[in-house]
Amino acid sequence: MALSEASQAGRLVSHTLTMIAWSEGGRKGPKPEEIPAPPYAHEKRAEREQADRQAAAHKRRQANRKN
């Protein structure tokens, strides 16, 4: 799912204000990082499928270990 223009603008404004506050505050502490965009649905699905495959492989290894 794509971000709307309003969401993108909000993220940009938030980051800009944070950077200004950090700069005006003497640049103490770590530099604020940009808020990452949420992952796309297909990326989340691929991560979930990978985790499922890893869990299934772990279960198989555990089952073979008991035998």
C-alpha cells in the first residue's frame, strides 16, 4: 500500500522540525534519523513466509533429534 501525499508530507515536516530542534539545541546527542516508511504489503508477506519456513525447518530438526 502506498503512502498518501498527506502522510508523506507529515513525515517530512516531522523530520524537519526534529532536525531544527536538534540543530538549535546545540546538536547534542545523536542526529535524528528520518522516520522509515512502512513496508509494502508484499514485503511483509515475504517476511512472514520466510519466518514460517524457518519455523517449519526448526520443528523438523527437533522432531529428527527426538528420534
